Amino acid sequence: MLTKTRKQKIIKEVAMHDKDTGSPEVQVAVLTKRIDELSKHLKEHKKDVHSRRGLLSMVADRQTHLRYLQKKSTRRYNALIKKLELKK
């Protein structure tokens, strides 16, 4: 589970301004961290089907945000991919 302080730290790393919480960059960064944590959980609990469904939903949501950002600004998209170390 992502704690409030860890979430704020992630947001500060990619935010465009002080009060930025809804930009695609922030949303993708938070989703990426949640996906990483849930993936670790699923490696240990292989039969947790409900969490696996949630993971797939988060991955699809992240892809949607990334596609939107790529259409809107390729420069910001490439910078985010490098920062989060995601594959294209």
C-alpha cells in the first residue's frame, strides 16, 4: 500500500508545479509505483486473483495516460519514460 508520505514524495519528483496532482506525469508515476508494489505482492501470493485483476486495470489505466501524453506532448512523454525507466 502506498502511504501518504511516499505518494507525496513521488508527486514532488515529477510534478510540474507545487500544487500539481492531476497531470498525466503525476498520475503515471503514482500508478507505476502502485503497479510495482502489487507485482511484488503477486509474486508471493500467486493465487490472489482479485489483486491480479486490479493490477491489470492499473496497467491499462497507465497505458491510457501514456498514450494521451504521447499525443499531447512527445517531449514530456519521452522525459517521463526516461525518468520512470519504463520501456516504450
